Amino acid sequence: MDAMTFLRERVALFAGVTDENLAALAGSSVLLRFSAGQTILFKGATVDGLHVVVSGKAGVYVKPPNRTPTLVAELGAGEVFGEVSIVEMGTAGAAIKAAENDTLVLMIPQESFRHVLQQDESFAVRVNTLIAARKAAPVPVPT
């Protein structure tokens, strides 16, 4: 399956995005492969683009003060990360690591992602709704 078809059919965030915008996103994207335990995105790093899990799983880790990093979420095929950092022009708030061997991630450069956000109001609403939901979700505190 090509990147455009994957984005259209398997990524809910891109539902309703025009074929023209999907083609631009897919055409600029890069497919990355990770081994289990390999860091995809470091906490505090500048985020180069929107990351979309194609296959495998990605773990989201936060590090409470004076504690070891804790897995707070697992993302599967069709799920995204990096949108908060791009929209808010910040850095990654968590570390993301591949949870399985041969985890594939499609990285859409932030310029392409931002362009579609500006072109498609309903897409921008979905992205902002996702960001609000992520910020509202409680982060488990290890005991």
C-alpha cells in the first residue's frame, strides 16, 4: 500500500483531507524503520515532522522527577505523534520508542503538515481536538 492510500484509509486524523493535500503529504513523507527499544523521538528534541505509525507499536514514555521513565501509552498503526510540538512550536514532551522490531513510521515534514493545517479548516479542527484530548488525559504516576 502506498503512503497516500495508507493515510486516506488507515489514519482517522486524515479523514476528509483532499486527495491533493494527501498527495502532497505522502509525497514529502519518509518511511523510517525502527528496532524494538530504539528511540524514535527524544524528549526535549525538536520535532521534524508528524509521525504516523504504519506498523508495529510505539511506546510513549514520560520521566517523572527522580524516577525512571514510565510507559504511559502505546500507539499502533494509524496513530500519530508529534502534532503538539509542531502546532505549539515546542519540543517533544515525551520520549517515543519502538515497542516491536520492524516498527515502521511515516514521517511527514512539519512544513507539509503545517501547509495542510492552513489549507484545510476541518483538518485543523481535528488536530486541535486531538491535542486538547491528549492534554486532558491524566498521566499515570508510578508508585
